[in-house]
Amino acid sequence: MILAACTSGLATKVEIAIYGHLFSVYETSDSVGSCDNVVARNINTVSSYKEISISTGKEHGAFFTPRKEWIVPVKAWLKRKKLQ
């Protein structure tokens, strides 16, 4: 799981690989955005990928404290019965 961590630098660092099942959450008002580029670079090692955006207007601060906007989807993803 990744919370607001797919920076533009991460997408270009080939020495960093992502493996397995990935769930990403990013804030639309934050400069840190989607993990699409990171996943595209790791297409052979990412088993599944789901991403959502939230819009609290709090930029990166949306993740400084637990908020229902990201806690509820994270809990649902963790409880999934069948991997997609």
C-alpha cells in the first residue's frame, strides 16, 4: 500500500522496484500524484494495481492524521477476499 508516495522522482528511479499487489491513495491537491508511471515501469512485478484519489484540499497533510476519506478504502482493500 502506498499513501501519497509516488513522486516524479520515484517514477524515474529504476533501482526502486515495486512487487506484488499495490493499492495507492493520493490527494488531488497534493503535488505527489498517481502511481501510474511507477506501475508502468514495474509492469512485470506488480501483480495487481488499484488506485484512488481523495479530495480534501489538505494537500500532503491529508495523510498526517487518520481520515475517513482514505481509512475506509484502505480497510476495504485489506479485507478483500479475492485478489483482483
